[in-house]
Amino acid sequence: MSTQTQVDLVDYDEAVRRYDPVIGIEVHVELGTLTKMFCAAEVEFGGEPNTQVTPVSLGLPGALPVVNGKAVEYAIRIGLALNCEIAESCRFARKNYFYPDVPKNFQTSQYDEPIAFDGWIDVELEDGTVHRVEIERAHMEEDAGKNTHVGGATGRIHGAEYSLVDYNRAGIPLVEIVTRPITGAGERAPEVARAYVQTLRDIFRALDVSEARMERGNVRADVNLSLRPTPESPLGTRTETKNVNSFRSVERAVRYEVSRQAAVLDAAGTVTQETRHWHEDTGITTPGRVKSDAEDYRYFPEPDLVPVAPSRDWVASIKASLPELPVARRRRLQQEWGYADAEMRDVVNAGALDLIEATVTAGTSPAGARKWWMGELARRAKQTDTELAAMSVTPEQIAQLQGLVDSGRINDKLARQVLEGVLAGEGDPEQVVVARGLEVVSDDGALLAAIDDALAAQPDIVEKVRGGNLGPVGAIIGAVMKATRGQADAGRVRALVIERIG
Amino acid sequence: MTDDLTRLSAADLAAHLVTGDVSSVDATQAHLDRVADVDGAVHAFLHVSGEDALATARDVDARRAAGEDLHPLAGVPIAVKDVVVTKGIPTTAGSKILEGWVPPYDATLVERLRAAGLPILGKTNMDEFAMGSSTEHSAYGNTSNPWDLGRIPGGSGGGSAAAVAAYEAPLAIGTDTGGSIRQPGAVTGTVGVKPTYGGVSRYGLIAMASSLDQAGPVTRTVLDAALLHELIGGHDPRDSTSINEPLPLLVDAARQGAAGDLRGLRIGVVTELNGEGYQAGVSARFAESLEVLQGLGAEVIEVSCPHFRYALGAYYLIMPSEASSNLAKFDGMRFGLRVEPEDGPVTAERVMAATRGQGFGDEVKRRIILGTYALSAGYYDAYYGSAQKVRTLIQRDFDAAFAQADVLVSPTAPTTAFRFGEKLDDPLAMYLNDVATIPANLAGVPGMSLPNGLSDDGLPVGFQILAPVKADDRLYRVGAALEAALENTWGGPLLDRAPELEVSR
């Protein structure tokens, strides 16, 4: 077998012309329960190391696990949202392996009896194409602690002087969701992979089972990929790329593995079934360490726990309480708001859905809300490279702003200045209008004075208008607007000018 | 006031404490003195927590003086097997790998002992991680049988049984995975009860085999066992396998049984747990006890449990499998012994290997290797899987037997106490000691051993009673009836015939 130091890659487009990629994704989500999977240690992000522990999560002699009922409920919620069957009875098992971040030297997980199985979920790509992903299973397990390797250049264990272990994370409940092989995506496999993980993230948030923050590791993905000559061929040998922890990386990792495996196959080589590491910085994968006692975890049913047997009534009540899921919600809102497909997609992709919904709830028309968030605010967000949701303006303020326009107190041009004030932290739109003196001048007396000045300055215009040519009125309006620094209602000025000229 | 407080049963001592003619401090001190006198020879204790015990005793005496309502056993001292974690009191499970470890928490049953005001005298010796039938596998030396200091006190709970038999404690806690309460009871002339699986919380028991382990009372009388069982038993939300139902009334059953009327009771003699392989004196005492029970009105029938002959084989697959996983946590990373390799890099893996290599004794290693093998890919179905099927068959045998009889009986152990070293080099011979006690653990049913006489060699013999799951009260009714009738013929407790131990002070 070739030992490659220089990795050959086939151009992606070329690779997918000649090979059919098949993906499989395992997603781990940390549940947002108050306490751990098997004990009452509280769970909070960022605590001092080893402060969120009990004899159980430290694996002290004599300690016993007890299943967290809330975690089971959350796992069932996830299972139901993914259209899975919920087991009438299922067991935990012990996955035995020695590693210092696993306090008992076995992980309590589910093995052959997952709580949820045989589901599916539709994922939507950016252009609206829908791809169905079949779910094999969703099972409960506990997280490991966190090792920190100190003293090496890379932060990895090799070359480190010593390692520290933080067991705060040990025992945090996880649900692992495993897909069946995802076929039929063809060249769009990377997009499907990304959209799938993104869809799951949205579902976790909608279900309120996890904060689902990728950057905190609440959601972690392992990406399996194999190539085969044609969609009719048997599945090829797969690799599993571990800990691909952003949407973009999921897409990149799939692309990279397609290119790499295509090169191996082109050279008449064999893809090695292995675990690979994803390198965020360089965008490549490398082979993982081969474990000496390869993969014999000596699973057996966890004798310290009785089977989990969710009653059908409980499952039914959880099902009844499920919130509207993101896809359904998007469809409903699009219909209610009357957005075109492309408009809706842009809104979703810009992360403006929640903002627009809140703005509409606060009283703005769907069109008005979209105009602000996808127009002026999107432009400013892009300029400053910030998320829309992170802009320092609330949907309620946007609604108030639009309300001021609708009532005629300010015009569109003034509204942009008001928004500027709001973004600068000068308060609500009302306050900015007052403080900056931006209200439309609706006092006819003040306007007439300005009009008379303008007419006096351009007597020829008066003649033309009187002669029946209304075109030059615009010049007078412009002069009045200039004189009032834009605070005049242009429509009213026009009416007054015509009246004045008679 | 009695001359020697250590000779009283727990129930009698409690009665004296209630009337106030004895203080808990006096009772506790008397037992600590007795430990000081004889434990040099017996070596039942690995750690004596005298200060802790006396502090509890003083507190109980003060509360009693203040007129507080106290538990019936308040102030009665107790010894605890060293496999049960005790906050602030060293706990080793008889292993070097835990030498010096002081647990930061109490087992649920210890919490209950403390809440009820029982002074904890100390921790008792045992086979390492409760693996053995003689206490010879302790990393801290042998415990002697008070009947003959050259003989084993049974195991794994030899320390608790010997402490009670030598009057070092009126009560003790044992644990029983395959007979570790009952077999020591048999060979030391004491009473030991393995409750129904799930009847006493396992939270804080250093696990050997989670699906088999059960804690229970070690005492000199059946009534004392009932009193202690009621105190430590009952539901515990920290143990998922704990039964969420009230215990049957055990003390009442013991009192009722002591009245001696067993009419209407059907006793099943298990064919497979008698006869061949049992010492002649053991079989003779067993037969006599059956006659005594018949004399009390019970009907004795024979029942067959054909799958019991596979029990030992199934047990020696299930127990080591679970143990191999339960003992994985002893790795030098978080608590207890930590050994760095003598040369070469100090990696986590190598520290774990060095620690386990040095910290575990031979019997523990033997079982870890057996269990690791039995759970390995490709062998799981043949070993662990088959053993679980045998377990189901044994449960069915029990079901069928209990459809015919209210309780089942057998000799507790095939022989009386053997000499030190006699079976140490023959693991299979050692394992055969538990042939009569193991089926109860595999099926989760409760069992009791009580003394029923001396064999031809002058050493005590045990009588085992088994009852259906959650019917522990039947053990106490039958046990108390037999105890009362036998003591009547003997003219006092069997332990009165034990040789006086030489006092070393």
C-alpha cells in the first residue's frame, strides 16, 4: 500500500463526475438539562474546573447512576421531531475503554437498544431543493471530561509535559443522532451534509433541548464519507472524520474527503477504513491514531440501571407539546407574509426570520419589516461584518420607526437618520426624533414662508407653471426641502406650491 | 446492669439503653475494649474508629437524656464491612489499591446507621473486593475464626462474621454477591441475611458484580438481624435497582416465628443442594433441623431445581464480567494508589498499568481477566449471553419451587471452616464453597443462614432458608422458630460453646 507523504487530490468537480459520494453523519448534541445524565451535579458552561462534580460523575467507588428523567424527555422530543419510533423499553450499556477523561473507564451509553429509531428529516438547500435524510437511531449517552495537554507546542498530547482533566463536562447528557447512508446527493453531498447539521441545530433550538451553540461544542458532528463508481454500485469503504464543529467545516470536510478518496481510487488504491482528524486551519483531514486494542469495547447491558420504559401516554403527551418545527414554521410564515420563495430564502439565509417575525408582531406590515431588515440593516450589517441579530436595534424599535413613517411624522429619508441615532445608542426612535429635531415640518406657516422665498428667487418658474407646465414645480419643492433640511413633507409642499401659484 | 455488655444481643442491649441502666458510651467502650482485647488474635478489623463511635454514643446518650424519640437500635454499636464507603473513615475494600483512601461521602446504609445513632466501631476485614470465601484474599492479612484461630472465618465477609462471633460487635454489616454474608455466618455460628436484591440500597457499596451484590445484616440472633435489616432496608432514589415498596414487617415476623408455631408452612428441601459433596456432620445437622421444623408443625417436601447445577458456572461468568468493568475505575488517576512505571515514559496508560499491576491481588486479577475475556467481541454470546440464559432458567426453577413450597432450605455451606491455606491454591475448590448460596444471588431471592449445630469436628454448621423475592419476612419467621427450638434443646445459644478467646491485654 502506498504511504503518501504528499496527499494527492482530484479536483472536486472532476471527482464527482466519476464517483458517487455517500455520506453518513453522527451528530452529538449536549442537552440543556440543569443536571447531568446520571447525577445531580449541576451543569453550567465555563465553571471552574472540577467544581460541577459528584461522587457519581467522578466515578468514585460505590457511586451509582440514576437516569435524569428530563434528559429522557429531551431525547424523546428529539426522536419525535425526527419522525422516529420511540422504544417501549430500552437499556443503557457500558462501553468499556481506559482513558483518563472517562472517570469510570467506561462510558454509559445506549448500544443495541436506542430510545429512538427509524426516522427521517427533510433538509432544504439554499436554492430550495429538498433532500430527505433517513435517521437510523438517536440514543442517549454521557459526555466525557476534557483533557488539556500542557507544555507542548500544539496543545496535543504528543510533546506535552503533563495533562489536566476537567470533569465538569463528564456526565453531561448527550443525544447522538446517526443517519442511514445518505445517497442520491451526488455533487451536492457537501451542501446536503451542511444543511442537515444546520437543520438539526435549528430543531434543537426550536425544541428548547439545547442551546445548540456550535462554538461551545454543544453540537459536534462526525462525518462519514465513501465513494462508489455509480449509484448502482455497492457502498465503498468509508472514513469517519471526527469533530467537525462548524457548518462550513462540515461542507469543507466532505469536499476534501471526496477529492482525497477519489485520488486514492484513481491510483487503483484502497481507501483505508479509519478515523480521521479535521484541521480547521488548513482545511484538510489526517489519519487518526490507530488504537492498540482496536474497537473492542466489550459492551454489555448496564447492570446498575433498570430499563427506560417511557409509557405510551407520556410519549403522546410529549408529542402533543412539541413546538412547531423550523421547516413548518417557515412555510406558515411565508404564506402569512406573502413573500416570494426567493425572498423567503434570503430572509432565512440572512438570519432575519426571528427578527422579522418579532417586528411584525410589534405591529409592522410584513413588507415593511422585510424592507428594514433586508435593506438598510442588512447593508449596515454587511459593512460592519456583524450578524443581523447582533445589531444594536430591536424589532420593537424598528416597528416604532416604521410607525413614525406611517403616521407621517417622519419621512423615509429622516427615518434613516433616526435609525442611525438608534444604532448609535441615542435611545428609541421617538427619543431620537425629539433629540435630533428630525420631525417633518407640518406647520403650513413655516412652509409657506420657505415657498415664498423660493418663488421669489425664481420668478421665471412661476410664469411657466401659470402657463400650464407643472414640471418646474419640482425645482421649487427641492429648494423648500433644502431650506427645511429635508424635514418637510414633500407632498404637502407640492400642494402648497400649486395653491400659491394659483 | 449486666456484667459483660458485649455478651448481650443487640435487642437486649437496646432494651437496657432504653431503660437507661446502660449508656451508649458504656456499651461502645465495652466493645472497643473487647476489640483491644481479642482483635490482635482475631484480626476482624482493618480500622477501628473509636473516637467516631464514642462521639456518636455521647450524642445518643445526650439526646436520650433530653427525652428525644430515638430509633430502637440507637446507641447500639456496629461494625461495617470495609467494602461500604464511610465518610471520613478509611475504606479499602481489602485492597492495596485503595490504601489510605478516605471517602468524601457515606453509603446510603451508613447514612441510615448514623441517622439512627449507631456508633460505628470500625471497618471489618474481607477478601479483596469481596472476592473469596475465606478472607485469605485480603491484602491486609487473615482474619481468624473465633472457634479455631487456625481456621478461616469464611468470606468474603469473614471480618464482620468473626467480629460478631467474638463479641467485638453485636451487629455488623456484610455484603453478599455469591454467599459472602451467609457462608461466613455458617462457619462462625452467626446469623447472616442476604436481603432480596434491591431491598437494601447499593449506593456506596464498592461494586463487585452490580446485578448480584446485596448488603445485609450480620448478627448473633435472628431478631437482631430483623431489627438491623429494617433499619438499612427500603427504597433509595440513588439506587435505580432499589425496590420502591415498603419492606415486609421483619421484626414482627421474627417475634411471631419465635413463638414456635409453623403449622400450615410448607418447607421445600432442594434436592440439588444436599447429599453428595456435603460433609457428613453438615448433612446430619441439616436432617435434624428438618425434624425440628416438622415438630413445629411445618410440612417438609422435596423440590427439584434442575438448573442449579449450572449456577456456579453461570455465576463465574456473570460475576467476573461485571467485576472487570466495575473495577476499571481503579487506575491511579483520581483516588487511591498511584504507581509510576520504574522506567520509561510516565504516560497515563503506563501509570494505569503499573497501578493496577501492583495494586490488585491475584484473585482480583484472575477475575478481571476472566471477565474481560467473557465480554470480548466474538465470545460475548457464548459466555456472558449463555450465562444470562442460565440465570433465567434458575429464576424459573425458583418460581416453580416456590409454587410448591413457602420457603426452600439447604445446608448453607458444604463443609465447616477449613484451615488457612487449605484451598488457597485451588480456586475451583474455593469456589465450590458457594455452591448452595449462589443460586439466590442469580435469582435475586433473599436468603438467611443461621447456626444449627456443630459438626463432628466441633465446628459450627449453618442452615440456609430461601424465600421468594420480596418475602424476606418468611426467612425471619422460619429462622426465629428454628433458632428458638434449637436453643431450647442446646440450653442456650450455640456461640456459648465456642472456646473463650485469650485476652491479650
